[in-house]
Amino acid sequence: MALSLFLSGEDRWIISLIGAAIAAIFSAAVTHVMKNTGLPILTFPFIILTWFLLLTTYRLVTFKLSPELIPQDLSHWTLNIKGETNWLNGSINGIGQIFFLDNSLPGILLYIAVFSAGWKFGLYAIIGNAEALITSYCLGGEHNLIFMGLYGYNAILTIIGVSIVFKDDQRFAPLTGIFAACLTVPVTASMLTWLLPYGLPALTMPFVLCSWLFLGARKVLPLL
Ligand SMILES: NC(N)=O
């Protein structure tokens, strides 16, 4: 999905299919490398492979980058946080952004799907997205990013991972997940800046980093 969206040209479909096959092999390799850490690989292979393939576009003419991804010079960067504030859209869009969707209908359908998987998943998805909205707004993030859900999707994935999927019997897992989800906001802001000169999307790297941080710390601090 990411490659077909962020590449352009007729060949992008075939490149995306080959990329998906390589992602499966890369996931197997990363699973092997990380098996002794006790940490899940999450979406790490997908992110690294996508970044690698997008960067080939600067050297190999067969690969063409989407005009949407424009590298920017940090010395000319100006932060403009002004823009429409649409809290309803912000509440729905975060979950859609997991699948690169920024319309309300897919967002509502995804919430229904997540609630069908279990009320806890749905409730934590809502809490994670609300936290990201409030934290990014209070910290002075760009309104267009906030209300398109671009801070929300990493918070949703992180709270579900830390509080539900990868918990054993930690009493404080709900609180840990809430804290981890808040942390995705500054981590996302930082990642976006790191990647600005390359024109790359942050994808789910903030989710991977914040989840590894808390799941790893849990091995030493079991109450987390
Ligand atoms: N899944 C995303 N939006 O990276």
C-alpha cells in the first residue's frame, strides 16, 4: 500500500508487489535476529523496506517518487500551526491513517471493525486517538496534521500494543499504554523533522519506537 501510494509511474504496481514479497523475507530475517530480545518486530521491516525503496528514486530512474513527497531544507523550514480545527474529523481520521485513509467513512468502519474484535480494542483505540489529539494540540502541533489524524494512528497502535496485545499480567498495563500513546506525539514530531530533508513519511516508526521502549523496559521493570 505504502509503495503504491508514494511511488509514481506505471511500474509502481509491480514494484509494490515485489516489495511486498521482499517484506515477507525481511520480516522473517528480522524475526530471527530479534528472537532473543523477546520483543515483537511490529512493523519495523515494513518501515525500513519502504524507506529504502523510496530513496532509490534519487538514483535509479525505474523508481519514480510521488510528487507529494518533497524533501525540504530544515534551514528554510517554518512552522505554521494555523489551520482549521475539526475535532470530529480528528476523532475519526486517526484510525483511518493506519491504512493511509483520510476520509471519515473508512474511519467509522474501522472503529466498528475494531470494536467487533473486542470492546477493549475499540475503547483503547478511542482513548489513544483522543490522547494524541489533545497532546498534539496542547503542545502546539500543526492543525492540518493533527486533524488529518497524522498524530493519532501511532498512538492508537501503541496503546493497543502496550495495554492489550503484548501485556502478560501487568497490573499497570492500561496506564503504561496511556503514557506510551502520549509519548508518540513528540516522537512523531521529531521523526517528521528527521525525515524532512529526505521527503520520507514517518509511517509507523513512532509506534515501533514507543512500543519497544515500554515493552523492553517491562523486562526489567515488570510493573510497567
Ligand atoms: N500505516 C502508516 N500510515 O504508516
